[in-house]
Amino acid sequence: MQIYNTQSRKKEEFVPLVPGQVGIYCCGPTVYNYFHIGNARPFIVFDTLRRYFEYQGMKVTFVQNFTDIDDKMIKKANEEGITVKELGERFIAEYYKDADALGIERATVNPRATQHIEEIIALIQKLEANGLAYACPNGDVYYNTQAFAGYGKLSGQNLEDLESGARVDVDPNKRHPMDFAVWKAQKPGEPAWESPWGMGRPGWHIECSAMSMKYLGETFDIHCGGKDLVFPHHENEIAQSEGATGHPFVRYWMHNGFINVDNEKMSKSAGNFFTVRDIAKDFDLEAVRMFMLSAHYRSPINFSREMIEQAKASLDRLYTAKDNYEFLLKFAGDGELRPEDQELMDAASIARDNFEDAMDDDLNTADAIGSIFELVRKANTQINDQTPAVVIRKVLDTLVELTGVMGLLTRKEEKADTDVNALVEARAKARAEKNWAESDRLRDLIQSMGYVIKDTKQGQQVTKAM
């Protein structure tokens, strides 16, 4: 597999640190609100990366953190008159609801910053000992960016370039404008923990260094997140982690592109800022997942109602194909393979090969999904009541397995209830008696109950409406 490494700015052959195993750290949400569609993209994309490694038979340790202490959380908790912990617990639970609806598998571990204070303090002490962190009289502790020779290597800029291009807070305690806090002294009304520097709390960047290395080791395979995290967050993680251990921190850095909304940058001030919970009011979130995977993860993507509608239509095509193959399989026999049957068997194998080629080319989900649709297109024109069961089964199994890697077609089949089944049987009787008016009346009644009924040579095919 080839992966585009942000740090080297080129595609590289992925070779895991431990054969057959992959360690992945994906930056998670700050849990003070529902997560938005910009957050959803890396969650979906890198969940798919994890699924593909598992499809290849690799053991994946997937770590995604919850930032459960920071300025935004403190402000929101104070506004609501609750503790930061209560706020975090609420929105962690809400995160799981939306993530489940998007088909995002649970991480191997979801570490929380507040549960790793001991590891964070130990890491800061290492930085102090190595001359890479300094305590201020007020109890803040800063990272000394001038003392780390590799600062800027992820973003591809030197310290002076970064300084001139960044907006930094003026702080008389800093030795250099680009120095950043690894520990913040307690302010009145803020939650805090005991430390060698007095009561305080961790800075944002230090938590990911401490937690990723705890669960994945001082050097691990893949660190991923949105493009907006390259600088300063991931740059600072490298400085902290490598400054403390003296070892390379991450072997492959992966970053997804930005999301625009109706061709404009998403922002609250522009009024085009949407949480996943907002989108769920109008759309099945599986269609959102389909939309996110229909473009290459490093490309910018434009979110619009029209694009989600198109993704839903594409998803419906796949569900319809799956339902049709499952229905036809119930009646298929074991006849000999005709030339067209062998051609379809080969097409299923080709689709799998093309799918894997696309995914191996820097997680090209767009082309991978294209290979699935190519198989469906061919199968829809060639499968008929003469097609042997073994052929339909291969097409169906290939469709289910490959869409499963994408996290698609995971909706559980809803069986028609007793009342609907009774109407279907009554309609079959009316059709046998050639009572077409009654047949049409029953069809309309069944459809009004949320089901689609289709007449085939094999009989009535009943499916839940999309």
C-alpha cells in the first residue's frame, strides 16, 4: 500500500513497524458540543483506513482521544452552571450516537486527557530535563521551540517563517513568540490538578503526545487528522514527543482535505456551519458517509444538499442491487455455468482486484467505490432467472464484503411485519384470481405502510422503502 506522507510530501510504501500489526492515532473531538461535518470527514476516512487494514488481515490498534479539558469546555460549563466533567460526559455520549449513525467503529481505546494527568506531567518533566521546557514564575510551563532543531519539519517551514505567518499571543513569559504552553497555571474557578509547578492543567498539544505514546509506543505507524491540524497541533506533538524520547515519533502522517459548504468555507459567522446532528434531521447519515468517501480524502470536498441527495441515490442503488441478488438467490438453481455466467464470476474477481488497487493507492476510496458500481452495473444486466446460485452468491458476497470495508450497506434488514405479510399473501391470491383491481388496491396499501413491492417471475419481492 502506498500512503502519502505529509512529512515527506510524497507517497511511500507502507511498511508497518511490526509485521501484521498497525498502530494508528487519530485526533478526536473536544467534547463541548456536537461534532460538525468538518470533524466527520477524518472520523469517516480514517475509520475506513482501519477497516481496510483489517480486511487485509492485519491487527489494528486504533486510538482516538477525547479532549475533555480546555478553554472552550470551561467557558461552556460555566455558562451552563455545570462542571467540566459533566459537560464532557454528556458530549462523549452524544459523540458515540452520531459516530454510530455514521458507521464509525469504536476505537480500540478512547483515552481522555483528564485521565492521563500523571503521564502528561511525567512527559513535561522529561522535556524540562532535556532543556526543552521551562517553568514561568506564574506556574505556566512552555515548550522551548528554539531548542528543538527539527521544529517546522512537518509543515515544511522554519521557525522564522512560522513566526512571521502566525498570529501569536503576546506573552512576556515566553522566550520566543512560537513557544507554546504544555502546562497552564490554574485561574480562579478552573478545574486543576497538582503538579511540580503548582495547581494547573495540561495544554492542548501535550495530551496527544502523552496518550499516543502510552498506547502505541514512542514510535508508531500512522498519525492522522484534518489538514488544519498540521500546524500547530501536529508540529507541536512532534517537538514534544521526539524532544522527550530522542526517537522518531510517527512514521506516516496522513491529513484529509478541507470541507466547503456550498462552495464557501465553513464558519459560524457565514451561517453555513452544520453539526452532524443538524444534518441527521434531513438525511440518513449513511448517505453522508457515502458522500465523504466519494472523493479522495486529500482533496477538498464541497458539501451541499444536492451532493448529499446524489450520494443517497447512489447508496439506494447499492441497497436495491443487494436486495435483488438476495431475492433471486432464494430461487436460483445449481445449473452448469454458461459463458456469460463465467464472465460474471470473473467480473466479481476483477472488481475485487480493482478495489484493492484503488485502496492501495493512498486510500483512493472514490475509485474503490467506482469498482463496486462497475460490478453492480454488469451484474444487473446479466443476472436473470437462469443464473446459477454460485454466480449470484459470488456477486453478492463480493458486494457485501467490499461495501463493508467502506462501512456501507450496514443497515440491518427489516422484515415485513405480520400485517404486511398478510396483505402480500392476499395480493398473491388476488393476482392468481386475476382480480387486478384488488391487486392494485393491496399494492397501494402495502406501499403506504412503507414497503416497496415488485412483481417478478419468482413472485412478489417486498422490501422496506429507502
